[in-house]
Amino acid sequence: MQNNSPSNPSNFPLWRGSGGGYEEDLSFDQTNIWHPYTSLTKPLPTYPVVSAEGVRLKLADGRELIDGMSSWWTAIHGYNVPELNQAAQDQLGKMAHVMFGGITHEPAIKLCQKLVEITPEGLEKVFLADSGSVAVEVAMKMAIQYQHAKGQSQKSKFMTIRNGYHGDTTGAMSVSDPEGGMHHLFAEFLPKHFFVDQPKNRFDETYEEEELAKLDQFFRLNSDKCAAFILEPIVQGAGGMWFYSPDYLRKIRELCDDYEILLIADEIATGFGRTGKLFACEHANVTPDIMCVGKALTGGYMTLAATITTQHVSETICNGEAGVFMHGPTFMGNPLACSIAIKSLELLLNSNWQNKIKGIERQLIKELIPLANALIVEDVRVIGAIGVVEMKDPVDVPKAQKFFVDKGVWIRPFRNLIYIMPPYVIDETDLSKLTQVIIEYVSESNT
Ligand code: PLP
């Protein structure tokens, strides 16, 4: 009998090892390598993956799991995609990397041209960043430099929505939800900003006047100290997988204009079709002053993000005291990542992605919504290729994870949320397997 428990592996024939073999390697992993938000003294199980193809991850013991997570919103075309592999190989034969200071190259230029073409009209000046969090830092610095250049250096704070998430670097963390992010640990370190309540109304609801009046009040009280309002449009992701009314977004756009502060849309999770529109701002017909994209930009192959702004913002910044935008990471505009991103966008835009996402949405609604009747389920919601089952109580993640893996799927819950956002290329049978396993988990936990 095989024991395939990740914390006590005994049979990983596909693990190549490096002298020591899998037991030593996995023990080193548990004691010496931090995974996202983990302890090195009480490590949780990690599942060794040896390869991935299409929508399947292959474990070291040979089992295959249907991927419900797209590696955290990134792998929209699935894994081991021939066209993306080819783009990487072609670029590798030319140059993997070259500095971006004083040098330019075709992959960066072609990618930025494409981003300008497909993002909402008016967004046309691109800063290539190396991760989502950095793109957010860049957006915040743009807003600060913009206000400074306008002689408004007192506008140095930010407004944002509770339950948001914008990344783990200092600036990004300071505008992420204070409780969810355990900000009290970092209280002396993080700058303080202004948080307004999470939007109450759902995606398909209109926004109540009373709620909009609260936003008015919030702007009246705080906007004179703020450079920008930063938000995740329509979908609050890591902060709770909440889908809110486009009216709310429209109202914030109006208020930002009235009170002369910038609107930063963090489309890092929502960008590139996930909600059924190429960018979630399009649900409200809103153009932000600054937009951040990342995650799915390279189809999950490499870390790359971008912060895109308007002529007006960039011109104001460049006419300010510094005369330049004050940021420039070492790996900025990495040619390998840019080449893969160009190909990933080409694959997406040449596919019938709108129909595909609609189909996924219809199937998620049909198969997941009935779970809302279960006693232990608080809510079920779907938008585009995102399906969320919100439980009444927190999920025991290691236990649920083992349940899902034993059933052949990769779904990683957090807090009280079991959610999926599969690669867009998933077929109906594999998607049904994902929803079926969630249904089984809920019914077993319900008894
Ligand atoms: N913004 C949003 C909306 C995100 O969901 C994330 C990551 O989950 C980030 C920013 C941070 O991106 P990264 O993890 O690439 O730094």
C-alpha cells in the first residue's frame, strides 16, 4: 500500500532528486523554504509537482490533478503551451535579458504597443514592472509625483476599499485590508491611509443612494490629503472574492474627478478576460488614470507586470521637480518575459475568448449555484471564469487540500472560500470534475 501523504512521502517515482532523493529534498523544503504565508516550524503539506500540461498538474507520485487555480490567475492558456514554449526558445536564442536603462528592444516595444491598443482609451504610457506588487508601488509613486508636480504635495495619502488586496510590498500592503493583512504587526512601519467600507451591492444590483452618499462623505472628509483612490475593479480577489456593482465603480470615478484625485485600477487579477471583459473596468465603462496589469500577462510563464497611465499624468510627472519618473528596476522590460507576453496576448486575442468565458460562466452557474442551499454554505457567486463557494466557517485547508488531491483536482481554498478560476482552455468534462469535487466536499462536510 502506498502512502502518498505529502508530509510523509514514500513513493515519488518521478522525483529526480539531486543526490539525496525526494525524502531529503522534501524535508529541506519543509524546514528551509518559505512558501507563501507559511511557517517553517509548523509547516503545512506541500505537494511535489514534476510537470504540467494542458489543464493538468502531474505530481511526483504520478497522479494527475485538474487545475482549478490557473496558478493564481496566471495560466490562462494552461501549461506547457507549444506557442509560448516556442516564443521563449526563439527569444532565448537572441537574448534572455538586457538592461533597460539606455537600451531598448523589440519585445518591449511590441508588447507596450499592444497594451496601449487593448487597454481603455487614453491609457498610453507604459511602465514595465517585474511583479504585480511592484506595478502597484509604481502606480502609487506616479500618483504622488503627479500631485507633487501640481504643487499639491500635501496630497500624499491614498483612499481605498476595505477587504482589498494589492500585494505584499510595503506600499501595496499599506492599501490592502488592514485586518486581513495583520497590519497591527507592521503598524509602526506602514503609512496610514483611508479605508471606506466594502461595496455592499452585488455585481448585478444597482447601487443604493444611501450608500453612494456615504462615498460622497468619505471623499469630502479625506480627498484633500489624498493623491489617488486605488481599487480592484468589480472583483475584490484575495481580500474575499467579492463581486460588486459597476455603479460603485462609476461613482468613484465621478468623485475622483470632482475632488481632483487620480483613480488607480488594479487589474492584476481581473485583467485579460477573467471576468468576461478584457478588463473589469469595462463593466462600468470607466477609464482609470492609472491601470496595473500582471498575472495573466505572460500566460503564467514569467513574472511581468505593467503600469499604464495617460498622457496628462505622464506629462505632469515629467514637468515636475524630478523631471523624470523615479523608478527603474534591474529586470525592467525583461525581453524573455516580454516575448512570451506578446505571444500570450496574441493567443488570447485570436481565440474566441468571450464565448469561452461565457461558456465557463454558464457551467459554473448551473453546477455551483445549487450549493447555496447547503446549510454550511453562506453564499455562492460566479462572474466570468470565477466560481466562489463561501462557507459559513473557515475551511480546514490541509484537510480540504488532501480531499481535493485524492479526488484528482487542484483547488486551494483560503479562509472560508472555496473558489476556482480555471485556465480558459478547460473543457466541459474537466470543469464538471472540478465542480463535482467541490459539491462532494460540501456534502461530506455538511453531514
Ligand atoms: N493586486 C492584486 C489585485 C492581486 O490579486 C495581487 C496578487 O494576488 C497583487 C496585486 C500582487 O501581485 P504579485 O503577487 O504579482 O506581486
